[in-house]
Amino acid sequence: MAWIEPCNNGHRAVWRGKDGKKEKGPTLSTKEAAEAWAITNGHHEKPKHKLTDLVDDFCESCVADNRIQKTYAADLRQRLPSLFLSRKWNEAQDITRSEIDRWWKDTKGVGVRRPLAQVLSLLRWAFQARDVDVSAKVLTYKAPRQQRKVKETELLTPLQVKLITEAAAGFRATSGERGRPTVSWSGFATHLVALMHYLSTYGARPSTACKLTLGQVNFSRSTLRLSAKRSGEWEHPLRDDTLKYFALLAEGREKKLTAPLFLNNRRAGWKLTAAGEAGQLSWWYQKHIGEHLELGKLDGISRLKDYALTTMRRNGMTLEEISKFSGHLTPEVIDDNYVHAGQEQLRNDLKLLPPGMPPAAPRK
């Protein structure tokens, strides 16, 4: 094993031969150049990098550059080392294309896509910022394409959406864990109905609904302000019945612009996971509404989004118009495509949205 020594004109690799005598490589201008020469000529092994150390550096760098939030970094620090331990990956060089393929095969692709994207982001950062030796096949790896089209058998029907909304209207928060009563709030049903109406009418992600604030609703202009990654902010008009729902939510509340629009049964905002998913809302929906309607595989709250988007498409709305309402990015709808449709055109498109159900939300 060679080591690098400084000399008069720079640095050189030094190692002991088979007879135990010192041998020296050529004098080079920098330590890095001498180390590279030793590696190329077989006198020095390529430096290895512990994945756990790279995760810490990666998170600190991304937080400092405002690319990720501290909560997301904390999730990465917990999730990635657990993954590396389960796959027996210790060094960056352990992650090869064949290892990724084996991982995909072992899990049949279930739950792999998101952590794989995080691992690849880590390795690409390590290659660019830390000069870590990563295989080119790994850097250019692309996960198998996933069919995103929703099948007819996986779609909710208008009757099922009506049942879901009626179930929300009749829900009462009266019991909690171990028999302890939760905060009983008669206005909770109003928020549930408004939330189900919003998701089944505009096709937004549940996580988008959880993050909406009172300040994003402009009651005088009848609009809602949305945003998406790399696309800035825009406003889209609201239907009259949607505006009435939102007015009920704002009634009697302190007019804080940052206050959450939809509240849970404890009169607080729905909590998001560190990965930005609507974990609390999705779990609550499946337990208290979805599984009790005999919908089978359709009990997930994202089915309301699929229902709304499919209905819009069937009614002839373009992808640009759909994205304007739902906030979803598609390959065809990126960046400045959002500004092509004017307010009047969007108001006309509202007539194509599925009807809101039920016609009136319960009052306090």
C-alpha cells in the first residue's frame, strides 16, 4: 500500500516493494495527482466512503443550500442508514446496478421508487461534490416506468363519492384511544365535507389540501392560490358552492393568513410526514370512512383525486386546464404553460367540473 510524501517540487507516491525496500513514484505537482498515479499503477486502493458519513454530509449540504427542510433531512438520516443496513451496503462502491436490480427483484418494486430516488440523489451528489468513485451505470440508472393510468375498475363512481361525502357529514368525534374522549367539535363535520368536496371536485393531492391556508383563499375575487415546484404561484377561480364551503371554514375563526384551511377533529391542521405526505389524513380517512363503505381497494383517499381528474379528462378539459386546477405537473404542462389560459376561460371550464356533493354542509 502506497502513501503520499511531500518533496521539493510537489508530492510523490512511496511504497515498499516485495523485498521490503522503499520505491518511489514520479514527482507530481499535487497530492491528488500523486494519489491518482498510485491508484492507476496498482500501488494504492481507491478510497472508500462510508455511506452513513455521506448521508450526514449530504443532508447538511442540502439544508444549507435550502434544497430540503430540516424535517426532511431528519427523515433521510433515519431512513437511508436503515436501508443500507438491510441491503448490507457499507461503502458507496457497494451500490452497483446489479445490486439495485436485485433490490427491485426482491421487493417486486413495492416501496422502492422513492427511496431509490433518494439513494441516487445521494450518490450523484457524492460524485459531483465529494469526488466519490461511483459507477456511471448507477449515475444514469432509471427505474422501470410505472403505468400511471388508472383502470376503470379502480375508479370511484359518483354514487360512491356521494356516500363518502355523506359519511363525512355524519361523522362525530366522540371517542379516542383507550376510551378517552377526544375533543368533541361539531364543526369538524363541516371541515370534512368541505375537504371531501375539494378533493373530489378539483383533483388536488391530499398533501396539497393539508397545506392550504386561509390566506390562499381570496373571497373577494373567488379564487384559490396554488403553487408547484419550479412553476411559481398562480390563482384559479372557485365555484360558488366551493366558496360557500370555504366561507363556513373561515367563519368565527381568527383571520390568520397562515392558519390551515382544513382542520382535524382537534381543531388543528392535519399533520404531514417528513416526506411531505398527508399521512395523518390518509390514515384517518381509511380507518373512519374508506374501510366502512365496502369499497375494497378503493378505500384510499387518493381515489378522490383520481375520480376528479378522470372526470375532467372525460369532459374534454385539456391537460393544461386540469393542471391549473389541481396543481399537478405533467410532461406536457411545465413552467410557463400555466399562464396560457386566462381567468375567463378558466371560469368557463368550471362548468365541466364534477358537481359538488352534498348540496349543503352541516352548520355548527
